[in-house]
Amino acid sequence: MTMISDPDMPAIDIGPATHTEEQAAVGKRSNARMIGVVAAGALLITAVNITAAVYFYRGINDLRLVERRLEQLGSFEQRIAARLDTVNNGFQSRFEKLDSQLQGSFNEVKGSIARLEQELPLDSDDDMSSIAEPSVITTSTMAEAATDLEEATEPSIVEAPRPPKKRIAAPPPPPNASYQRIVQPDGKIHYKKIN
């Protein structure tokens, strides 16, 4: 290389040539480190993104599964409601049949009681006094007791069944003050608690 130097001009010392090569090498190393750090950061961000994508994908699949089950739940609810209606109708028809049978039995019993009351004349005081009262057996020996027993067992009086006594039902207890009784138009009775 040719250098032109002006004697009037002061010379600038740049330094040895090896120093510039070292600086270039250090610059290359720092550039390599910077590229390594950026690559490691990008790799880390990519790994986090892939992990998040996997979890989001699983969550979406779980959400779709829950949605399918919820769709099936509506049809399941309809099937259960239909079965409950069928069971309810069956019980209602059985209760209605039992109610009609009970009403028929009560009517038969009432009719029988009415016929018995019509067939049996009411006993008056005169009839009661004309009936002989059973005698009291007072015997002292076993032989007399046997003959008196035979006489006492002969049916001399025809016993008539007593007419049934009419029972008076006790009044129901007073209603509880903390509940309100509600009678609906269909005849159902509900009690509502009063706050």
C-alpha cells in the first residue's frame, strides 16, 4: 500500500491491524450470541404456543362432547316426562277405580243399614217389660245344676240384634295459624305456609 503523507499534517495512528480483526471477531461473537438468544426465545414461544394449542384443542373437544350430551339430555327429558305421564295416568285410573269400588261398597253398606232399620221395629217400653228376664240359677247340688243348665239352654226368647248406635264424629282440630288453606276449583286442597 502506498501512503501519501503530508509533512505538515499530523499523522493519525490507527493502531495495529490485529486490533481491528479482534474487534471484528468480538462483533461476530456478539452477533452470534444475539442470534442464539433470539432463536432460543422464538423456540420457547413456539413451545408455549404449541402447548396452549393442544390444551385449547382438548378443551374444544370436551366442549363439543358436553354440547352433544346436552342435546341428548333434551330427548332424555322428554322420554322421562312421557313415562311419568304414563305412570301418573295409570295411578289415576287405579285410584278412580278404587274410589268407585269404595263408593259402591259404602252405598251397599248404607243400603243394608237402611233395610235393617226398616225391617226391625223400634222396641218400645211395653215390649221391654213383657220380655221375661233370665232367672238366676241357685242350686246346691250337681244334679240340680245339670237340670237347671238344660232348662236355661233352651231358647225360650228369640234374641233380636240391637240396632247400631249412631256415632257422632268428633269435630276436626282447629287449623294451624301458621298455614293458609287453599281450595282450588278442581277440589284439591293445598296448605301454604304464612311467613
